[in-house]
Amino acid sequence: MLPSSGRGLLHVCPGCGRRLELFDTRDGDQAYWCHACGKGHRAGSPPLEALRPEQAS
Ligand SMILES: [Zn+2]
């Protein structure tokens, strides 16, 4: 069910629902991270529960 493009999707924390912060990892990848929970995921392999439609404000 993953859309082919990432546009229109927000990455949110499955734990607390905050917007995840995108940052560059040391190995040149990118990751979304929740500083409150200390958890996150790589941008290339987001878990389904971390994706939310952008229209849901
Ligand atoms: Zn969190």
C-alpha cells in the first residue's frame, strides 16, 4: 500500500505522534528521528505505522 512517491506523506512517531525530524546519518543516508522517544527509522525504509497523509492536520 505504499505510494510510489513520498509526497503528501508525513513521517510521525508511532510512539508519541510527533513529527519526525529528518537528518543525515554518518554513513550518508537520511533518517527520521523522534528526539522525545529516542527512536526513528531510515528514510528509505519507513515502517507503515510512521506514515500519515499530509491532509490530516
Ligand atoms: Zn516519539
